[in-house]
Amino acid sequence: MRIAQIGLISSHTYKSVLKVPINLWLIGAFMILIFIALGSSYLSNLYHQHNVDHYGQEVRDRWENNPDKHPHRMAHYGYVAFRTKYPLSLFDNGIDSYLGNAVFLEAHRQNSVNFSQASLSSGILRFGELSTGLLLQFLLPLLIFFWGYASISGEREKGVLKLFLTQGASWQEVILGKSLGISLVSLFILLPAFVITFILLICYPQTLSITLIAISLLCLLGCYVAYIFIISFIAVWVSARSSSSKASLIKLIGFWLLFTLIIPKISQVAGQIFYPTPSKIEFDTIVEEELIKQGDSHNPDDPHYNAMKDSLLLAHGVSSTKELPFNYSGYIMKEGEKLSTETYRKHKDDLMSLYQKQSQVVLYSAVLNPYIAIKHISMVLSGTDFESYQMFNEAAENYRYSLAQTMNDLQIEQISNTVKSSADKNAVISQQNWIDFPAFKHDFLSFNKMIKSTILSIAALAIWLIIVVLLTVYFSKNLKAI
């Protein structure tokens, strides 16, 4: 293959697409959609961050301004944790709109994360929120197929293709040249989208460094460039293999439906069939049943905690819990919190393992479907995938457990065994203890972890590029010019 010849064919294809007025209108309309998507996402993220900062500070102020009281009352007073969006989420919303944004943290209980954007919006959100990622993954391939369906079949019908080949161009050069030409036209949409995203991210109030943002966007841009080249090649290859432009168009629409609707749905259903998960009610019931077997720390006659009390009395050589050198109720509460949290986390880990296996089934289908590969890469690098959400979940649960056990430790250390109830004036501790307890904060996934999460999807795109090379080099010889 000759590079110069490929470049010539690429340039010819590129110019022939752009000289058609309807294509310029389509590019313009697409760019307007991207402007709207980025602008609305940027404003939405600013509003979300404003609410997180405002209500987060309000929660903190109320926590610190609580008067002197019993620490266990503070453990039940609780705390509210708010989820901060990753800055790059303005590029690709992923599943962000369907995930909760706030969770109430309290002792003895793991609450669900609530107030997702979808739960507070109209039913139309079920069809998907407009985002740049969605436009580039879902609609741009349709536009590329429109540009490429007659790229070879149309020239065959006009008799131009035979002229190309008789003048010395090979099939490999024609296919690669036309694929590159259509890809170059797509860059008129792709590059401005990333430039505008970068500008908005620079203006966004955040803690991420500009270097990290630039690296993430460059990696994302590289994957999208590979994706549009693969889609462009599919358009040209199907056109070359079709007997007419009409047949080519029908096949490409079929491919689009297969990639964007059929394979994703089938893979999701397959994952749920192979690795079924319990409903929330079933999960809560299983955890509750195991907790009941372990014992109730609030029940003074519970056999498990009665046995623990006897062991403590024996170890300290006393006859009554009032004679222990620490607060017995606080000790029991700490033990109960530990057991209930261990039980919950064990079952939650099992549930997360099932979700992970379901996701793997979907990701394996990326070998057959580049749409799934780029969708996963885009969500991960934009911080809108399930793993990023789980990081917030884990941070919130760790904070809840730390809060509960800190309050239990304060009760153990500072409350006497002689107090009759938490309302006793001797059962309160200083407000300074609430002030000293740190505010909730959660970190985002590191860039290295993001890349590690996308290895399978990046490998799927690489496999598709290899397939492109193999089809071009070894299977283009049998194509017909007439």
C-alpha cells in the first residue's frame, strides 16, 4: 500500500463529503446539540456543587452546634453525606442521573443513597439525558453511516470505482483512504467537542489539576478517534461488500441497531440471568435475619451479650457492671455496631461481586460491539460509572461506622456506669467533641484506577483495529469493481 495514494483518496473523500450542503447543515446541527449538551451539563453540575457545598455546610454547622448531650444520642442524631460529581461528568453523564446524591448516616443502620436526579425529574429522563458522550457514541455513528453507505457502492454504480482501480489504486488503498476521509470529516464534530469541554473544565470550580484534566481528555479523545475510525471503516467495508447503495444503507442501519440497542440489551439480560441478584427487600431480610441470630445489643437479657457481660465481670474481678472501670453500655453498643457492620459488609460484598460479574458479561460483549467499549471507557474516565459511585458509598459507610464507634468510645471513656439514663445531667459530654469530629469528605477514583478499569474495553477497541487491518489486507482482494 502507498501512503501517498491513501492520502489522495482520503482527501478526495473528505472534500466530496463536505461539498454537499446537507452534510454541512448536519455538522452544524450536531454542533448545536453538543453546545446545548455541554452548556446544560455545565450549569447542572454548578448547581449540584452549589447545593452540595451549601447543604453540606448547613449539616456541619448543625452538627457542631448541638449542645452538650449523651454521645449515643449524637450517634442517632446522625449526619448527612452529599455526593460530589466528578468534574468530567459534564462530558458524559453515564449513569450519574440515576444514582442517589445524599445519604443519612446513623448508628446501627445503613441507609440507602437517595435523591437521584431521575427520581426528581419527569419520566422522559428514562429515554436518556442529553450529553456529549451520548451524542458521540450513539448519534455520530448514524451520521458516519449516512456519509459512508454509498462511498464505494455508489461509485460502483456510477462506474467511477472501476476507473479508480484501473489507474493503479488497490482495494486496500481505496478502503483505507475512504475510511480515513470519513473519519477526518467526523473530527469537525469530535475536536470542537473536546476543546469546549476542556475550556469549561478550566472554568469549573474544582480541586483537580489542569494536568490531570488534560491527560484524561487526551486519553478519552484517543479512544473516540479509534472508535470513529472503526465505525467509518465498517461503513466503507459494508458499502464495498453490498451490491447497491440501497442494500448498503439497510445493512448499516441494521448494524447501528445491533450495536446500540440489541447487543447491549441482550448482554444485560444475559448477565442478570447468569448472576441473579436479590431485591432490596430480600437483601435487607437476609441481613436482618443474621443480625437477629447474633443478638440484640439493646436487649439487656440477650443471651449473647449476657455471656459477654459474665466474661467481663470475671475478667475484671467484679460482681456488677457498675463496678467496671469503663461504661458497660458503651462497650456493648460498640460490640453490637461492630457485629452488625461486619454482617452488612459481608453480604454487601457478595452483592457487589454479583454486580461485578454482571458488568463483566456486558464488557465481554465489547469484543463484538465497539459501542459498548467506548461507552464504558467514556463513563469511567468521566467518573460516572458504577465503580465511582461505589467509592462514594464506601466512603459514606466508613464515615458512618467511624462516627458511631467514636460516639461509643466517648461513652465508654467519659460516661460513668452509675448514670441511670441518657437524660441524666451526668450523662452528657462537651459540645467540643462534636466539633473535633472531622467533616465528611470523599475522594474520586485515581487516574491509574480508572485506566485499570478500562483495560478490557481498550483491549476490545484494539481488537477491532486489528480486525480492520486483517479485513483490509487479506479479505479485500475478493471485492468486485462491477
